[in-house]
Amino acid sequence: MNIGAFINTDELHHAYALVGEPTSLLQSVLTFVEKDLAFPVKANPDFWMSEHATFTIDDARALADFHIRRPIAGARKIYIIRADALTIEAQNALLKLFEEPGEGNHFFLILSEDKTILLTLRSRMQFL
């Protein structure tokens, strides 16, 4: 999947959800970030990537702590979270984060299925 075909890089949304086969989606997002956004992921202090069987409230808190810091290397920060499941508490924490993200912060949430995503969280993301 070439996600660059679905995203306007000039008007990048703050949060995207990608649902499907996680390994290929992760590679697609990494390729999009590095090539289409010209945003290096290796050794970049403004890049966050994590993979989880279950994304918990503690994971959401760690993400929020990273989020509050200003970008160091450029004008944006990129977050990629691949999770098989998200707890309700973690989703509520993400909801707060997605309601008022800092300028230049862009989140990519990769899920194998989206049946358990809260409607309120869903409304804060663009689904691809």
C-alpha cells in the first residue's frame, strides 16, 4: 500500500489510523515518512515508534511525555504506534492527546482490526 497516494503532505492531519496487515502497513508508513515527508527515522530525536501486543495507559503516558517536548531537529514530530489492541484507558489518554496535539505533531496508529476503537477516538483520526 502506498499511503502517500491517500495523504496530502501539504495538509497533513494530526492523526491517522491504518487498519490491516501490520507488517506491510508499518513498512508503508516508514517509507512515506522517510520519502514523502523527507523525515529521517534513524537517530532522529523527533521520531517515536513503538510496537505492542496491547497498548496500555502506561504506554500512552510515555507517549504523552514525549509529546510535550518541542521538536529538536525540525518543525515536526512523528509517532508510529503499532498495536494489536488498545486498552480503554489508553484510548481515553490518546483521545486527550489527539484533541489538542501540539503543532507539527503527527500520529500514525497501525491496527490489525479496529472493532474495539472508541467512537470518540475514531472521530479524532483519519482512517486509511
